[in-house]
Amino acid sequence: MRILIVDDNPTNVIIIREILKKENYRNFITAASAKEMLKLLGIGSGNEENRSRQSDIDLILLDMMMPEMDGIEACRVVQQHEHLRDIPIIMVTAVGDSKKLAEALDAGAVDYVTKPINKVELMARIRLALRLKREKDWHVERDQRIQDELKLAALVQNAVLSLPLKDEAFEVHAIYQPSFELAGDLYAWYPLGEGRYAVILLDMMGHGISSSLFCMFLASVLKDTVTTYVQPEKVIQELNRRFNQLYIEKQLVQYYFTAIYLVIDTRLKRIDYVNAGHPPGLFFEGGAIKPVLLESNCHPVGLFDSIEIQPQTLTFEDEGHLVLYTDGLLEMAEGGQEEQLEFMTSHLDGGHEWQEEPMRAAFFNEVPNQERDDDKCLVWISLKKGTDPE
């Protein structure tokens, strides 16, 4: 533990230094003024490049009354630098004015001792401040480890998302922007052979670690479920069954997810789908300005033990594109669902080819210093001229 003693009176410095020595605190340095202290902390003149570097000072004993810059002003300067705010500052003062002492505490000091210095009182306050500093440092280190692990988990979560797919008659892309490092949206697609493709987009209730863990579970069973059951109603029913098999003791919150799952047959030019409480998919065919809505036809997945589903079917003749999205995009527009869908449609009806930059500009550009309230995900499916069935 390293202590910095700041006092313009050499006698006071000697007294404090000797008290510390007798108590076996020998790792300390001294400064004769507030400006010298700031320089030692890396924020004085000529040390600008060190402003973000972590200080090795664990405690500051700071005289309140000094020329040029007093202790209260120096304390305020230290508090302006995030990497120094956790250093406890104990004011050493001969002033008995309660308003001055209150001002010092408001400026960022954690405690004070009065002159003439009482050895027992000084050491008790130093031990308390250092103990609190150790506890705070432990929490900072733990939080940093957690953040590092969350970043790693986010990389793992991102790795399970499907990559863009380009075939002769079918193309699919996605943009995903989580509100936190870990989020609750998941998308995937699988070629099923003979010009058929399965596409799913789901949105888990909530954000953060719990939602992302549920998503990772679904990702682990998704491919096997899709390739085994294929048909939209059977896939959603199986996901509902698997999700409800998760037993969480004393679960206070009912977790569930919305999903839209499609099987697209580019040869028969047919789309079979189930929308389980998800925002409606948008299907633009040919030169149509208004999309066909793939609206919800059953409740979200995971709410009940069983789920009754009536799958829906669309057919198409011309080229087109499908857009699936989560409600984070809808919430960018004010008003009800009709106004929100108009907002979406106005940015999505410009052509069937995927154009990433316009999509990012319309939906994913971040406003500086504004937190994202919800995950944002957009999946774009281009349906091109395919091979006619034999």
C-alpha cells in the first residue's frame, strides 16, 4: 500500500511520516504542494500523456490549507479524472469550521483528521480507508473479469449465427445489433435440398445473460430440430416442447420467445410459415409497393405446454424479397403498429437485391451517447428466378 503525504509544512510531513514508520507503513512519498501532488498523479503540467494511466497511489493524506491551490480545490481536480476517483483522500486540517469540512467531503474526500494530529485517530482512519480501498479494488477487478468473460461469451454467441447464403434462386443476409454485449435474438437458415430452405428468426423475452443462455440452448437444438421435422408447425411445436423441458427451480419470470419460421421452396415458388407472436414478416413481390404481411397465427413459444398451430402458405410467381425483423426495429417509429409498419415499408420497398449500407443507415446507425433499449435484427431474403419443377 502506497501513501502520498501532501503538506506545505515540512514539520507536519515529518510528524506524519514518523507515525507511519512506527506502524510499519514505509511505502510512502511526499509532496510540498497540491500542484506537486497532481504532477505525481500524472495530471500536472508536462504529464498529459499519463492522464489515463492507473496510479500506484492507494491513499492520499492531504492538507486542507495550502498556498496557490488548497486541498479542497485539489480534491475536486482529482475527482475529475476517472482513473483517480477511487483513491481515498483524508483531509488533514487545523480548521474546525464544519462548513469547510463539509465542503471537503462534498469535493470527494472520504474522511478527515484535525491538527494537532492524534496518532491513534490517524492510524484508525488510515486503516479504514485502506480496507475500503482494497475492497473496492477487488470489486473493480472482479467486474473487469466479468466484462472480459461477457465479451468472450458474446463472440461465442455471435459464432452460432448463420453466415450469408447465396444460391441461384435464393439469397439471405442479416444485420444484428444487440442492445447489450449479450442479447436475446437468434437467426438461422439451412438448405434442405431440392431448392428448399428453412429460415428462422426468434426474439427471446428480455436481455442480458439469462436471455442469451436460453438463446444458446435453442441454437444447440435448432439444426437437429429443423432437419428432422422440417415442416413449420412441427418445428415450432418441437421447440416449444424442448424449451418447456428446461426446469428452473423457483423461476419467478416466465421466459418465452416469439419466432417466425419459414420453409421456402424456390422450385414450387411456395412459402410455408408459422409466426408465433412475432412482428409480421414483409413479402414484396415483383414491383409491389405494399407488402404481403406474414402475420402472427399462434401465441409465443414457451408460454404453455402445448401449442396449436395452423401453418400458412404463400405462393409467388415473380422475383421478390422477404424481410424478417425483431420489434427493436418497429420501436424506432412512434405510433401504433400501422404507423410502425409504414415506417418499415418505406425503407424496404426499393428493390429485391440486398443492399447493406442503406439498411444500416435506415435502421442501425447509433445516436451518440444514447443507450439502445432493445436488440435490433433484420433478415433479408432475396427470391430470384429459380429452376422450374420438372
